[in-house]
Amino acid sequence: MRKMTFVVAALFAGFVCPALSEGQRSVPAPGDPQAFTETFVKLCREAAPNLKLTIVGPLSLQANTAQGDVSVHLDTIYSACQRDPAGCGPFLTRMVS
């Protein structure tokens, strides 16, 4: 199975997570890395229930896609949310839509 690594979760979100419905647009800014990771996974699963995601650790995911396994690192998005906590929810929602 081919393995691809994306450093920026935006790439993952664009390829794997479809757009969220309007009812799913409100996302609180998570505080710690594990909560952030769980929030991201929750958003993706709400948008794509059949998506196979596994949390490998804080800020680290594994996705099983038709193209193969994809490792996703959320460090960049998490850092952006730490710099702008008020904008984190909308930013995270945009990333998975």
C-alpha cells in the first residue's frame, strides 16, 4: 500500500473531507493538542461518515483512502489556532470544507 505524508492538514481536508453543512459550522476552539485532534476528526467524520480515520497521537492522524494510507500532521493548523483562538473554530471549519 502506498504511503503519502502531508505536513499541512489543509491538503488532507481538501482531498478527504467534503464540505460541511451549514448546521456544522460552529466549532469551539480546542485548547490542548489532543482535544484539537479529536475536534478535527469529529468534523471530518460528520462531513464524511465512511471516512476511516485513526488518531495516532496528539496532532497526528492516519487516514485510509482509495489512494492509500495518508499520514496527517495538524501542527501548522494547531499553531495558527494558538495564535488566534477566537478565529480557530471558523478556520478549522474552513479547513474541512
